[in-house]
Amino acid sequence: MPEKFEIRPLNEDDHTWVSHLLEEQWGSVTQVTRGRAYRADELPGFAAIQDDKPAGLITYNIDGGQCEITSLNSLVEGMGIGTGLINAVRNVANSSRCKRLWLITTNDNTPALRFYQKRGFLLVAVYPNALEESRKLKPEIPLTGIDGIPLRDEIELELLL
Ligand SMILES: CC(C)(COP(=O)(O)OP(=O)(O)OC[C@H]1O[C@@H](n2cnc3c(N)ncnc32)[C@H](O)[C@@H]1OP(=O)(O)O)[C@@H](O)C(=O)NCCC(=O)NCCS
């Protein structure tokens, strides 16, 4: 498989595959972080494209001088797509003069905790049992996550810009 990919901003023509990808990967286009629900398919983002096909997606939300990564998925892991997508959002956040880039992941997602920390993000907060509240807004959030770990807490990571 050729390892080249392109990263470009999302546009309106991407909406169908973006919605499908979010539903497939996260159970719904709705993402809940810190008790707030977002339609991630309506947020700005970047696509990674390989061989004319989507190979990754990142969405983000800029609010109050901060940039939140609201979803990140690489469909072809280990060749730089995740890193490239984060860097694309980091550039936008920098040019929008955001003070920080941040995100919420869940306690079961040890691969994501590893990935983000290796890219300079710091663990800045744990919100114990936050998923109980999130499930009120998004009932499809499962009780068990990666490696059979109970899906319970939100973990906040940040990169100061
Ligand atoms: C976490 C995630 C986004 C990482 O995406 P990815 O495309 O595999 O990320 P990268 O390829 O940039 O980096 C992964 C590894 O591949 C290596 N890599 C990067 N470019 C490479 C290349 N050209 N050739 C070989 N390896 C490479 C990196 O060194 C990295 O290893 P490291 O973390 O030890 O440094 C992906 O695993 C994913 O989608 N997970 C499921 C969804 C999820 O959990 N999202 C985040 C929750 S908010």
C-alpha cells in the first residue's frame, strides 16, 4: 500500500462520509465532553486522504480563545496520519491565537493517552464518573470500553500554545 496521504480542510462535499465515519467509530455524530453535546459532523475539521479515499478525520471547536479537538480517527494507523491531523488543527489554533489546544478522552483509552502524551499534551484533569452524565445526552455510550475497561471517567489533556 502506498504510504502517501494528503491532509486538507473538510468541505460540504465531505458531509456524508464524515457522518458515517463518526457513527461507525463513535456510535453517533454527537460527541459529549464536559456535559456538553456537539454535532461533530457540523464542526470544522481536516480529512486525511489516501488513494482518493478518506483515511482519517479530525474535528475541532474554537471557543473563548481555546481550541478543543472534538474527535480524531485514523483509519490507517502507524504512518503519521494522526500526528498530521493534530498538527493541522494546532496550526489553525495558533493562527486563531488560541491559548491552548485541549481534548477529552476516556479512562479506557490508554492508546490515546499514550499517543497524545508523546506529542506534548499534559494530563490536566480527571473527571470521575463523568460518563454517567454523558450517557444522559448520548445513551449509546457503552458501559465497557477498550480492553474491557469500565468506561467511566473523562480525562482532560492540553497543550499550551
Ligand atoms: C490515536 C490515533 C488517532 C493515532 O493515529 P495514527 O495515525 O496511528 O498516528 P500516527 O501514525 O501519527 O502515530 C502512531 C505511531 O506511528 C508511528 N509513525 C508515524 N509516522 C510513521 C511512518 N511514516 N511510518 C511508520 N510509523 C510511523 C509514530 O511514531 C507513532 O508511534 P509513537 O506514538 O510511538 O510515536 C489512532 O490510533 C486512532 O484513530 N485511534 C482510535 C480513535 C481514538 O482513540 N481517537 C482519540 C481519542 S480522542
